[in-house]
Amino acid sequence: MNELLISTPTHGRVLLRAADSPAALLIGFHGYMENSDIQMERLAAVAGAERWTLVSDQALNRFYKGGQLQEVVAGWMTRQDRDAAIADNIAYIDRVVETVAPSDVPIVFAGFSQGVAMAFRAATRGVRKGAAVIAVGGDVPPELLADSAVTFPPVLLARGERDEWFTAAKHGADVAALNSRGVEVEGLVYDGGHEWTEEVSRAAARFTSARCR
């Protein structure tokens, strides 16, 4: 029995809140079993967001939460056909950027949990390189750290001090790995668990404003 991978077009759901003469585009990626509405709420809660165009991308793999039909959620990928899924996701975000991003406006990619990997991949391997990455509750993709050709923008890497998934050991190892590559990285540990809190929103506002004036 042979296994085939067949390429086929699909459509991604993207939420857009445009600003007049934006200082930056803040493009967000939600976590597993979430959707673009949830991530848009996080982006909108960042102080100063009224000066930025906000874009919240929904993962292509949609499903019903808990088997019920009321709420549609999504996930970015599974381990099955991982490399093909990564390529599909980067191509999807490239289309988003080409559609909504003016060429003269810097882009900050912001991910939560599973969406952190997508923020890093879009910022480093996408058609438009990121001005910064905001990563909350997730680690740096190992294939990017292993590739010496990858250039990382400034990074805010945040974890909740009670986060049992993105552990202190993982967080510390990623901060050290980025530092060893000469990356401008801010490691933030905030009061909370596996969640995006008000403290994260304040840090994201400060981090973005300092790089996108």
C-alpha cells in the first residue's frame, strides 16, 4: 500500500481590524483548540493596538470543540506529514501578508501556545520577515534553532510561572539558545499558568511600541 500526499487549495479564515496609517501590523496565531476570534481579543487588549492593524489567522485544520456543533475551533498541525503541513501553513500566511500588509509597514508576529511555532516560522521563513516575535506559552521550533541560516528578529518569550506545559526548563533553554545566536531576546516570567494575561498584554505593548514607532 502506497501513501500519497495530494496538494489541494483550501480557504483560511482571517479576521482583520485595519487602522488608518498603521505604525505596524500585529499578526496573531491562536493556540490548539482555539480560533481566530480568541486571538483577536488578545491582540485588541494590547495597549496601543488602535494604532496598529490587527490580523488574526485561524488554523486550517478546523473541528468542533468537544464533539459539539456549537463552537468551531482549529489546530495548526499534528505530527502526521509534519513537513508538508509546515509548508502549507507558511504558504497560507504568505498569502495573508501579501493580501493585507503594506510593503512599508513592519510586521510583528504574535503567537500563543501552539501558535508560537507559527509566529516564529512566519517571521523567519515567510515572504516578509518579521520585525519582532511575541511568543507566549510555547517554545521555539527546533528546526529553526538547528538551522544556522535562520535569522531571528527581536523576541519576547513569555511563560506563566505555573505553566506546566511550557516549563521553566524549556523557557530557559530557548532563551539561552536565542542568546547564543546573538538574538535580542527578552525572557518574561509572569504570574499565571498556560494563559495570556493582562501582564502579557502590557509587556507586548511595550515590546511592540519600542520597535514600531
